[in-house]
Amino acid sequence: MQKFIIFGFLLITISIFGQTELDPNKYYAETKTVFIKSKVFEKERELQIFIPDEYFKNPSKKFKVLYLFDAQNQRIFNYISGNIQFLSMTDIEPMIIVGVVTEDRGSEFLTPNNHEETLEQYKPPMGNADLLIEHIQQEIEPYLKENYRTENYRLAIGQSLGATFLTYAAMSTENLFDYNIIISPNYEYDQKQFVERFKKFVKRDLSKTKRFYFANGYGEDYEQKFSKPLNEVIEILKYSNNPKIKWNYKKLDIDKHGLTWLGVYHGLLNWK
């Protein structure tokens, strides 16, 4: 009888004071796959979500959120997650990672084309970047705020077409992403549509500071093709006096387009 009384007391204690004390020597970080119903896309959408160890050990603390695009590639998600876990040991704060699984990169990452010739290189369906933004704002963000302790600060990482989308999202929304790591963006798309967008963007009266970290490599066809319009954007930014746009650029010593993901490490250190 006494054992039952003690056990009941322990249950009441746990319910009053919260979870049992965690082992400080154990690592509690976890990654989970989540499916949310999307009215925007009229189907279920997949997210990969990483929760840092500190989230469990500090139950009253809120965390910044980092969005990663192209999370359908599990190895890319694991690489980014590993970088953040490693750097959060000494240099950056731990954060929640939300990997957005993309089903059709051309459709979800690209803006509508302005030139017929673009359709010779990019085949429909394409140009639905606004749908992905709507999905993030109206469906992913409410899900995160309801289920996790999050600060009102968002970082994001994109590479290639993912970086093109991230650029558009940062330009076309006021408060979606605060710090943008943009790796080897395709600004060559649609006869340099994004070069023209930057010319207008730097003249805007922004309500909130936007921070960008640009990086690209050299050598390979994609890197050569994407390099010239990115250089034009960097020149536009150099001569811009917009106090609400902060940026850095790094030329990576990497000669393969797919390996420019390695530049994320520098982008994270630049943020701290």
C-alpha cells in the first residue's frame, strides 16, 4: 500500500512541476517527419523538422527557426543539420530547422516568366513561387507557432533554384525571412529577371532590415552561367545606399555546382 502511495505522489509531482529532470550527459536532439494538410496545394505536404537538444533541456526558452529548401534530399538536410549542431557548440545559437520538401522545383521555386523564350529552357508547370510563399505563411508558420516554442526570427537557406526562390520570398514579403543564405542562385532565369528585380528592390523603403549572404563557385557550366548575373547583382548592391539592406558575398573555392552547399558553413558563421 505504501508503494502505491509513493508512486501516486511521484505522478502528482511530475504533473505539477513538469517533466522529470533530464540527464545532462544525454543528447536529446531529434528529427521528425511531419505531414500537414495544405489547402494551398490541395494535398498533404511533407516537412523535415529538427529540434535541438537545448529545446528539451530549457523548457521555457524560445528558439529561432531556420527554413531549408530542397529538404527532399535527406543528405542535404542531414548536412545542414550537422553544421548547425556543430557550430551551436561554440559559435551560433541552436535553432529549430524546418526542411521544406519540394515536389516540383520548377513549379515551386520559379516566378512567372516574362519572355516566351524562357519556355524553351523551362517546361511548364512553372512559375508558382507565390503558392509556396502562401503555403509557408498560412500553413507552415501557424503549425510551428502552435506546436513549438519559436522566436519571431527566421533564417533561410537555398541553393540554385532554391536560392532563386529564397531571393524572391525575401523581396516580396516584409517579415518572412530575416537572414538569407543564398548559394549559387539562378539569376540567369528568364533573361536575368532577378537582376531587374534587384534594381527595383534596392530603391524600396523597407520597414525591416533584410540580411543576405551570397556565395557561389566557379568552373562548372552552371557556376559559369550563374556567375555573371550574380556579379551584376553584387554591383547593384555595392552602389545601393539602402540602410535596410545588409549583405556579404563570398567566392567559394569550389568548382562543382552541387558542392556549393559547402558554402553554408561560411554563411552561418557570417550570421552570428
